[in-house]
Amino acid sequence: MTKHTASIELSTIPSVDKILRTEPAKTLIINFGRSSVIKAVREDLEEIRYSILDKNCQDSLKVDVGTIIERISARLISDLEPSLKAVFNLTGTVIHTNLGRAPLPSEAIDAMATVSGGASNLEYNLKIGKRGDRDSHLEKLLIQLTGAEATTVVNNNAAAVLLILNSLALRKEVIVSRGELVEIGGTFRIPEIMTRAGAKLKEVGTTNRSHARDYKEAISVKTAMLMKVHTSNYEVTGFTSNVSESDLAKIAHNDQVPFVIDLGSGTMVNLEKFGLPHEPTVQEALLNGADLVSFSGDKLLGGPQAGVIAGRKELIAKIKKNPMKRAMRCDKMTIAALTAILKIYSNPQQLCERIPTLRLLTRDPKEIHQTAKRILPALKEKLGKTYSIKIEPCQSQIGSGALPTEKIPSVALKISLNMKRGSGKSLNGLSKIFRELPKPVIGRIQDNAFWMDLRCLEKNHEDTFLKQLKKMIII
């Protein structure tokens, strides 16, 4: 391309002003704002200039005003599309940290909508007409359900642990078994959180074995508490030994120091009633002598992200006086959603029907198999002969630091390439196509196949799943 030719082509590019005077551009300005439209026009024109001057570019971008308007309209829509969106979780991990953990029931969603649309009595006591405590909306229900003397709630369980340590063990020692020094998602490590909280970790025992004497010998005038961290994201097996919660409580109370349990996931019902493996409950921890228990709201409880601290009244009072509590407090929507969840727990006979997390965890594999049979024909038609699709049994996992070694029988659609070579790359491409759907579909690649575990695809969402398959472009 000669300089003369380039200059002639550059001269055909319309000006920003000419584009903005068109009716379609005026409509875009109404919808997206003048500054955003001008920015998009300038960016598009710059790309046109680059495509004309680039010797390696085979085809320059079209310079007619209509095409430019189409491009900037698509750009504006794409730029303003929310990055946070609903997805289909077909990974096989029910409580998936990366995918938002527990889905909320309609009662919780309605409660959030009610308080978010205007003013609320978040920190206002309607009875006395003065400032109130936002914890009051939750405390009565939590006390009834857990049996604790008092409770407080913060934005997640990591914050709850940090706040407990900073409030009760600042510049003092916290005794923990070496086998419980966990690291959870995002490299959150118990030793590091203790340091940040201003507490000093005192390890006892070994990775696989801890004894009562280890704790007794470690207690000194510097001891602030004994702490047990529930190993909810891994399990130590083999030649192991640990001290029971009730025995730890006796050791702590004999030396007049608090005994704290970080349950991590935490549940308030015996999961064995629903055919699931046992997970320690908050009530059990308190009955075993714990002075404080912390647990998450958005895991097995099935609620919004929150960290609950339940236990002795005087200890909760100290925690609530900590200035850090304000930085970790829950907003009105979290409180509204968690209140709705706790009300459902007051009627345990309906838990599996009304709490989505428990409903998904207890789905019958036969029901999931029927889902697979309904989905299969549409997928076969869309994917064609390049792929083979089979209904296969699989194992779901609970996830997010709950029952790490336990699996639940489930059913999946297994999609394999009919070609022998390049399977990894092609399967990654297929996974990407599913992720780019209006409601992204998230599965997993395993054993040279793309798996979609259908445990979390309930019947009322099948229609949305099937309709958007028409928008898939299979290359």
C-alpha cells in the first residue's frame, strides 16, 4: 500500500461530528449517554485508521456510517453488560465457592427486595423510637435454633474468626492442634489470620496425633483460649488421634480460659436425617462445652454470605465492643435474607423442599437420570456427529469446606470427541462455547470428556437451558 493510497482511504473516514448527527447515534446517546457514545466512536475510528495503515491487515474495517454505528452499538452493549451473572452449575460440586456457593430460596430473595427498595429499621428500634442494634433482627432466631446465650453476625466466617481472635486473644496465645492448621480457598491460613488478629499461635501435638496432655502442658498465664478448627476441607486418616470437644472444654475450663470452635461450614440440622453423611452441628458444639462457635451462612446452612458467632453472652459482648466489628458488619439485604433462612429452619419438616442447597444435595439419582434423558436429544441434535454424548453415572461432591471425602451418586452427560487427536484442545473449545451462552453453562473436563453433572439442573430451569442451545455456534 502506498502512502498516497493510504491517505485517500483515510480521507473517507467520517468525522465524529458527522456520526453523532445521525438519528441512530442520537438514539444511542439517549440510551448510553453522550460521553460514552463519543468515546466508542473515537475508539472505532482509531481502529479503522489502524486497519488501513497496517500492511499485514488483509481487510480494512468498513468506513460507512451505518456499519460504524452497528459496531459502536455492539461495543456499548458489551461494555455495559454486567460481568456478574447467573450460570448453570453443572460441575458436580453443589456448594461451589467460585460459583457463588448456596443458592437462595424465594423467601430470602423476596426479603432482600423488600428492604432494599427503600428505608428500613436496620438500626432503629421501633418500640422505643431510638437507635437500635442490627444484630437484634437475627439474635432471637439464632438463640432459639442454636441454644446459645447470645449471637452476633459478620460478613463471613473468616471475619468471624479474625474478630474472635482480635477481641479475646490480642497479644496472647491461642492453643491449636497442628493437625488443624488449615488453609482454605484463597490461601486463607489459620496461622496467618492469627498473626493479623494480633494473637500468638501455640501449636500442640503433631499433624496426625494430638493428646490431652499436649493441651494441658501448653496452657500458661499467656493463654487466651483453646481453639479447635474443624478440618472441613480435608481429612487426616490412618494412625491418628485427637482430643474430643468435650474433653477440650474440660481442659480449658479447668484453667478458666475459653474454648472456641471454628466449624467452618457449619449446619444446624443432623444431615443424616436426609440420607447425607454426618457433619458437626452448631448445637452439638455448644453442648460439648464450646464457649463460642463460628460458622458460615452460605454453605450447608443454605443462606447468604455471613459469619455467625454463637456462645456465651459475656464473650459476645466483648466481641461486639471491638471497633473492628463495624468494618465486618452485615448489610440490610444479608440480614433480611438470613432472617428468612432462619425462619425456614424453625419448621424443619420442610427444610429439603424450601432450602435449595439441601434440596439439591438430596436429589434422587433416578430423578437426575430423567433430567438427562430429557436434555440428551436436543444436545445430540446441536452437537452433531463430531461429538458422542452418553448418560453416565457419576459422583457429586458437597464442596466449600463441607464433608471433603464424601461423594453423592449422581448422573451426568458425558460429551466425547469422535476424533482421536486434539481432544484436549477441542474439548476446551467446547467448554468455552458453553461458557459463552447467555446463561453460561459450567461443566468440567475429565478423562478426555466434557462432563455436565445434572444434579444442580432442576426441572424448572430445563426450559432455559434447552432454549439457549439454539444460540450455540459449533465450529
